[in-house]
Amino acid sequence: FKQSFLDLAEDLEEARKQKKHLFLYFYQDGCPYCQKLLQDNLVQQHIVKKMQSSYEVLAINIWGDREVTDLEGNVMTEKALAKKMRVWFTPTILILNTKGKKQLRINGYYAPDKFYTALEYAAPGKKQRLSFLRYYAQHKQPLSSTSGILHKDSMYQDIKQLPLLMVDEKPLLVLFEQKQCVYCDELHTDIFQRSATRQQLARFNIVQVDIRSKTMISLTDKKTIPLKRWLQQLHIQYVPSMVFFVKGKEVFRSEAYLKSFHVQSILDYIASGAYINEPEFQRFVQARAEALREQGSDVNLMQ
């Protein structure tokens, strides 16, 4: 990590002179996924070498009070910058190209193989015409241990009901998945089978989408588009992604590897309406964990 005065324009200029991109790593103390990134990903030499050769890396504490000057010259604290950048998860990574434009954003933890592919995708000198989702599909290593199926559930509704579900009072959860997906398998065979998770899921209308499908979908009664176009409009870059809609408007999404407590917290955050008055998801997670512990529950963030 670079020792920086956190003047992002200066850091960007230094990165540009070295023909590198600027890599902003948003973290928080006590974050198990940040620890996983550091201990599992950043100890692998091919990842370290790629980061050293292609990126200037800045660490920003989402609750920190250090002074930051953003690219527009505005001075604020680290936590104010995190709020401005809508950092909902840690780690969140924002990669900026030499012109200060977003090259890639990662909202949450990626396993080492996917993380390295992301570093390759966003590296200097690459003009990507593909979304990261399509790029990863072409460059990832095959996983022989996946189930190769979409996991169905009786609580899922037909995708043909989307026009009605989009305007329903009940919040809508759209699951974007694919058949060859080890993390989709874990989501369905473990996390979604836990009673605490199922209680939260019951608060939603749920639709499952196979991102490889060539089907046409209707988002309103009058408009039908290819599923591929909807994926592009939503910028889906990870499976499984959980995207939440309230009365047709996207209000939140999860697009990284999460364990059961955080999945349950996300579901509660949306279903309870807490997202309306508490825009910082991490504060909600902390308060929820404390409340559960006070009730005598054992809260383990990585189970």
C-alpha cells in the first residue's frame, strides 16, 4: 500500500506517470472479508506482482477521520468519502484509469482466482469492450466441482410475473445465477437452507434468472427485451448477484462472496425498510449484530 497524503488528484498523477491505474481499497477494522483478502489473496505472488506492476494502491478506512482531497478538490474525511462513493460493503475496490474514470468496481470479496482475473481486466493498456462478467466467463478456470444445475425452490416465482412483481408492494429479490457456479451452489445448499435465512426470504417476492438464458423478458406490460440487454443495463458482473427492487426501482444489491450472517442482514435491511433511514449498510450490520448478541445469539460473521 502506498504511503499517501490522500490527495487523490496527486496520487492519480503519480500513477499516470508510472503507467499505472489507481486502486482504492475501502476497508474497516474487524472486517472478516478484508482479512480474507489480505491473508488469502495478497499473499499469492502472482497477485502481488500484478498489483505492484499495474496499480498504485491506497487504503481508505470507511470510518476513518484522515483528511482526503477527492478528484474534484473537495476536502473531506475518509468516512465522508466512503459515504459519497456509496461504499456499502468492505472490502470495496474502485479502480480508476489514468483519466480518473472508473475502470472497475468490486463491491465485496472476490476469491483469489476471480480477483486476479479482475486485476487483469482492469490493468493499464487494456481497452475492454466486454463487461467483466463476460470477460471472466472467457478467462476463468473451469470448476469441476460445481453441481451444474440451477437450484430451484418453491418460493421462487415465474419470471413471466416480473411486470406484476416490479410494481407489487412486497420488495422483489432477483437472483442472477448460472449453472456452473460454485458460489451459487453454496448459497442454495447451505445459506438459503438455514431457518434464519428462510424466514427473511419469506418477506420477498423472488425471481431466479439464468444469465446464460437467451429468453425474452418483460419488465412492464408493454415492453419486452432480451435478457442479455437487461443484464447490460444493470451492469451485472458477478454470480450470484442479489438485486433488490422496490416498486420497480433498484434499491440495493449484493455482488460478492458473503456468508450467512451478511446475507441474512441484507435481506433484513431491505425487508424492514431500514435502508430508507440508514443509508450506510455497515452501520446497520453492526447494530444488528449487537442486538442479536444482547438477545443471547451467537453471531459468527464467517459461518
